[in-house]
Amino acid sequence: MERCDVAVVGAGAAGLAAAIWAARTAPGARVVALDGAARPGAKILVSGGGRCNLTNETVSGRDFHGASPPAVDKVLRQFDVEAALAFFAGLGVAVRREEGGKLFPASGRARTVLDALLGEAARRGVELRSARRVTALAPGGAGLVVSGRWGALAAARVVLATGGRSLPKSGSDGSGYPLAAALGHRVTATFPALVPLVLAADHPFRSLSGLSVPVALAVRTASGRRLAEVAGPMLCTHFGISGPAVLDVSRHLLAVRREDPGAHLAVSFQPGRRAEEWEGALAALGPRPVRSLLAESLPPRLAEAICQLAGVEPGTPGHRLRREDRRALVRCLSGLTLPIVGDRGFAAAEVTAGGVPLGEIDLRTMASRRAAGLHLCGEICDVDGRLGGFNFQWAWASGHVAGVGAARALTAGASDSGTGVGAPATALGMK
């Protein structure tokens, strides 16, 4: 059977980082990266609208969900934003800052990032093999054996970086979860995150496709308790709503609906403007029509839709508004419940919520606490960040820790934390 020192399963952002750092840490080791896609890195290329939001200038565990912030911080501290920027600078990737602290390649092209990673992997001697889908992972060969229809490969250490289930056409289709489960890992329920939401078919906002407006979106339980709030642009589409605020809030809504089907999403226009202020403005409108007040701060098409939802004719003069009309308008402006009937699914989601819990991983090395010789990193872990480069920072950081951890374990002769099973004393030179 063919053998190697470190096999990285999945050559996306986290997998390429892991392979590079394994090769850098143990220059004499044979590192093989296997990817099921014909062209690895497809998800990098489509991220950030094809520009790849590398990271954010400020990242902490509080920017993530799934695992606890302190657990995520343990990994992030080992490869922080400064380290990530230094890494890419060394690969010739300059960055530029945009609104919200987002950091993009100065070229404005995701291809710059992928080419830099692939180039460094090649320089470090990483053997990248595409169209090598791994369908089984089991103990054997003085370590672990990865196999598929293409054959089998024995490795002293395996890094599982297969991603989640988002954008399956890129190769991120959830295939890594059964591999982890076969070695004793638990996989928490997975669902789309950073995903557009679908409105009821007859909702007026679906006729406003292309309109973007600043809003505050609040997730509330069936009883009305507010669980989360996100402010930012909301984009109306032919199927419902999207845009930064919607993507960020989607994770919260979908998570709570798993336990509370009556949970709902409410939108407020002109964030920061209180309901009392709208009420006062409407009461003081006089002979002016309702549409004129709304048009001062909202796009005309949106103003018309809000009047429709409130059951008020847009041309109604203010002095002819009944009290219940004013109240209906205020509800639509500062707390309109949106009839969300679904989401666009993993095919449109930017990231996956759920996965292998960090509690089953030694966060100093990303080594499995369930199976000797296994490390995990990236989106397969139960960690998902908000919009703005945070998920890529998790990929770089967890990939770095996993790659370094796997390489050092080749010669350490130490057992994986929590498993009590000895790792091979050394795998260097296995060919």
C-alpha cells in the first residue's frame, strides 16, 4: 500500500493551510493532499463575490457560533489576524481594507489567493491530487488508511478538512461527516448559515427585486422574546430577502426554529428611529399624503409596499388617518413580522452550522480525542462565523494548528490528547 506521513483530506482553504504548515514544520515529511473535485479551491474562488474576503482586522471568538467563544479563541490565538496577514504577505498577497474592517486581496481577485496557496504548497513539496474523493477512513498501516474508488493511502497522520455542506457544487457536500463518525466522533445537526431567506409567495417585498435598504432585523421567539438583532443592508429579491443583514441573522433564525417553530423575524426600517417618532410624524402630517412622509426616508417602491401591508392608501392625507391606520403603519415601519417560509438551502449558503464539536478535539493541535492519528480543521468543526472574513480566519487558524500539530506528532512519539493511544514514533521517510 502506498504510504505517506501526512494525508490531508480536502484541499480547500483549511486543507491547503494545513498541508502547507505540515510541510513547513516537517520539511522531510511526505505530505499528500487529496481533494474530490477536479479543480481544488472552487469555494475560495466564488467567495466574497469572487474577491475572497481573506479575514477581518478584528476577530475574536465572539464573532462565531456553535462552539463557545473561549474555545474558538484558543485556536485563533495560535494564528491570529497578524499572523495570517504575515503569511499571505510572504506569499506575495497584498491586502486592502474595506468597510467593516474586511480585508481583501489588493488585486480584487480570489484567484490571487488560491494561486498563492497552490504555489506555496507546490514549493513545499505537497503532493496535490485532485479527483480523489475519500469514501472511507479507518485505522491501519501504523496510522490511518484513507481510501476511495481511486485506491488507498496509509498515513501516519490524517487531517480531515472536507468542509461542511454549503455550496456542494464546489465539493463541500458533507462527505467528511461520516468519515469522522466512523472514527467515533459525534456530529451535531447541520443546517445552512449565511443563507438568503424565502418569503411567502404573495408578499409584496418579492416584487421589489433589486431594492436594498438599511434595516434592523430581530429574531424573536414565539412568545415575543428577542434573541438576536442584526443591523445592515437588506436586499429584496424575487424569492424573498438577502443582503448582509439577512445573511448574518439567518443562522439565528434557523437555529431557534429547530426548537421553536413559532420563532419569527421582524424588520425595522430607519434603524434607531423609535416607534414613537414615527407615530408623532404621522400625527403631525396634516394635509400631506402618507407617501410623502415615507418617501423622505424610504425608496418609493418600498413606501408603497409598506402602505399595502398596513392596509392604508398611500395618498391618504395625514389628517384623515384613523388611529388604527397610524398604528398599522408604525408596526410595519418599526417591527414588521416577515413571513419567512424557508431558506435557499446549502446550495446558496456561504457556510454550514453544526459539525464535529470542539469538545472532542484537542485545541492545542486540533487532534481528535476519539481517534489516534486524526486531526480536524475548518468547516467540518461545529464553528461558523458571521459575515466579514471571519470564516476564512477560522480556516487559516485551524488549518495552521492542525498542520503543525500533525507534523510535530510525527516525531514526538506522544499519544493524542485524551485517546491514550500511542502515535507512531516517527513516520518520516515512509514512502
